[in-house]
Amino acid sequence: MTTADVRAVVPAVLPPELCRELWFQHLACAVPGYRPGCTASCLASAPGWAWPALLRARQLLRDAAEEIFDDFGGLFPETTVTVGWFPGAGLPVHTDNCQDYLQQRHVTVVVWLNEGERDFQGGEFFFDDEKNAMRPQAGHAAIFGADVPHGLTAVTGGLRVSLNVWFTRNPEAAEDLRLLQHPPRAAARGPALSLRLFGQGPQQQWRGDEAMARRTLKTLKLPWRGGILRRRSGGWFQSLGSKRSLDSEESNSFSTAQRARLMKAAFQQFFGRQKQRCSGSCLAAAIRRRERQVRINLPKWHDYGHLSMPRFGTLCCRCPAKRAMLLRPLPGLVVLKNHGSLRGEKGRKVERRAARLLQHQNQAMRFGDLPIWALRLAKRCAPPGFRKVKYDQLIVNAYNVGEGILPHIDLLKFDERVLGISLAAEATMIFRRVRPDALPVKPGDECRLPTESADAVRITLQPGDVYGLQGPARSQWTHEILPVKARRISLTFRRLLNSSWIGVSSDQVDPSPESIESMTSVATMGKSGFLDPVATGSPTMPWLMPGDEGKPVGAKNPKLAKATKV
């Protein structure tokens, strides 16, 4: 049987998530192709982060082709390329080895990456005669000999994207030899960042064809937002080049920074969740994750044929889309449910760090020089409106079974924005409106405020939930924690007002131990419910202990463990 006698269409060769990622990679890295109205991106010049998906898809297609041709181990990839066809583009009947320099091609595999009639119109594949055209389906592959006549009808709408892999029986013509000569590299700054994002060689520029980029946006209905192709600097892609280098380019050029914004828009379209804006940090995290896998597994690639491939669409912890739910139950209160930075092992790691701060006590606090991990955690978990706060006070509370906190508001010595993180166990938080005759709250009365029983808001905090207080929720509503059913840990971040510091500025980088002692002693207000970090054994917060029901707020309890200053 000759290769001219072999032609087959194999369904579901590539999984949907791999097709979607290859489609995104084509939008990010492709340049105007060898024919009018088409774009192309080949493996030989692709960036390192794109290698895992392309090599994985190539291996799956190779297995399918060897099964069809009954030639196990005899096929070697000669060229791997993704091709996009815009309206008006098509291919007449031809063979893939019609030129002298293409004689080394023996087997062709074409797999469609998007769905016909849904993502594009026209662009039907056919053998010999156009009357026998086949409707493209994502993940399906056409496998045939390189000398089999075939063609492509003209695309009438949308963008048709496919992955083409040509195989050879000559090992010396395999593309792996070219790949090993130019292994992927990860550059951090300057013009080399273009190679990191988009690849090398002809992949590096669009040849001044900005019209093709605008056509891509319009065809795929990507979010325009008025600035994807506008020259500007800043953001995650600010190191792509200075403003001077962008202005020195020709007026019709498609700069690297503009390509990066197009890449970000495509990433949001393919991997961002509905009604959530996926930030550029998600794309950066996905690229770094892939590059790390490539660096680790590249020495094994030649033996196994593909690289380790984590899921590219997994959103990073900084992305708002990973926050499952954002609640605003009352003015000034924001609750983020099941935050991505506190899920699974990440949350348990934070619990262990908080436990080390507690040192077997029920409460610990720190002023000024907060741990680096705590500052990073506060920045990652901050809800909208809290991300630019420079916290200088951290308090860690441990609630044993049956313990809680009575109604209070946080001390007025702190800034109006308070960030809380709930870990380890479920808790119920109740907010009660302060009676108008008790407003404004005076210093020292934060734990002795009359409330209106009719106005109460109950919030259930699960492990990994984050809440922020500001405005009315901070100063006009008390909050309390009902007795917990399992041991719970909470972290509270606050910023001390400048007027509450003595002997040192809040902006001082490295305050002395004596200054810290003076600051913590000034911050102490025993009856207000604030922790006294100097005097041991004194009552700390208005704790609700087992058997305390009905006692006045702030009553001493001998069961209360001693608190320590960290």
C-alpha cells in the first residue's frame, strides 16, 4: 500500500483544552503567513512557554499517524506549524511534496483547533474534489500521504485555525535537530523579552502589518477596550521597551508592547471567567509556570518526546476571577469567599506560620516590622479598595472550642480600613448597628456600645474567606464572633494612625526595640479590649469564653491564656 492510497479522518485526536491552548498560542505568536490572508506560527521559532502544548499535540498526532500507516517508530516530525485563515483565503488542489525542497515529506496530519459554523464559516477540507468537502470539527484530524491531492475552500467568515504536522521517514530531516540547536530561553528584561513572549526569527515582528492585528481583533470579537493597539508604557509589559524605542518605530508598525496587549486580550477571552476581568498577572504567572516546567524537563524531552504540561488556563492567585464570590452585605463590608491564596495547602501553610507566632498562646500581635510573608499575604488577599494600604500591625487570634468575641469595634487609634483572614474552621460573624445617640464613638467606648437589635447582619466565614472593613461597617457597626465549634485561627491587619506613634515615625524603616516597646505600650488600652502586649495576664480582647454568657463586656476570666508580644 502506497501513501497515495491512505487517507483517513480520525475524530477527537486532541482534547478540547489542548485545542483551545493551541488556538491561543497562535493568536499570541503568529505572524503574516506565506499566503495572503493567513497567519502562521511554527514550533522551530516558538517561545519556550509554547513548547509543551505543541510537543504534546505533535506526539498525539504522531501516534495516530503511525497507527494509520502501520509504521510504528518510522515517522519523524519534519515541520510543526499552526495556520490561521481569514475570510477570502483558501487553497486550491495540491500535494504537500509538490516542490523539490518538500520531497522529504511523506505523511501529512491536519487537525482543526476550532469549530466550523461556530467559530468560522467556509474553510472546508476536501480530497481531490471540492464536492466532497468535510465540515471541520475541533480536535478531529485528517491523516493522509503527502502525495494525496487535497485543498481548502475559501473562508467566508471568522478565523479558521489548524495545526499542520508533516512527517518524514528520513531522521536527518527531522525538525528536532533544529530545535536542539536553539533551546528556549527566558530573558527577563529589555528587547530580549520579545523572544520570551513571541519567539525568535520571523516570529519576532509583524512586518509592520498592524491591519492584520486589527483584523484579528474584529474577527474574533476580542475586547477592544480602546487601547489594545495604542502605544503606551507601564503595567506588566513595561520592560518590553522604553517609550523612546516605541516612538522611533514606523507609524504603521505593530510594536512588541502592542502585541503583548493583544496577547493579554486573547488570554482573557480564552481563559478568563465570565464577567471577570483577568489581569496581566495571570498571563505572567501562566508563562512563568510553563517556562519552569520546560527548564526542569528539557533534558528529558529527547527521551520521552514531550514536556511536562500543567494546565495553562489555571488562574493565578492574584486574579479576581479566582475569588469565587464577592459579597457586600452592608456599606463598607466586603467579603471574599474561598480566596485562591488560601485554598488547600496554601491555607495550611499560612496556619502553620500563624501558629508559630502564637507560641501556644491564644493571641499574638506585632507592630512595625511585619513578617515579609504576612505583608505579601495581605497584598494578595486584599479586596478592592484595600490593596494600597501599608499595614503595620498584625494580630493573630486562636479560638478554641466554645470561644468567641463579644460585640465591639476596632480601636479608633487604627486607620479606618481593617483586613481580616479566617482559617482552620467555620465561624459566624454578626454585625449590629450602633444606636444613633452613641455616635460618634469616643475613644475607650469601643467595647461598650449600645446597638439596635433589629439591625443585625449575620455572615458565615469559611476557612479561606477574607473580609474588609471600612466606612460605616468600621465605625457605625459592631462585630462579634459566636462561639466556634472547632479551633479557628484569624489574622487581622491594621494600620496605626500616625498620631498614635511615639518616638518614631510610621515610615521609619527599622525602629529600635525601645521604640517598639513605647509604641506598643501607647497602643494599649486595657478596658477598650485591646491586647496589652507588655503586662502579662491582663484581659485582652472582649473574649467570650465557655460559661461566660451573660457576663458584662470586658469582665476578667481566669481561663484566659496569657498573651505575648512577638
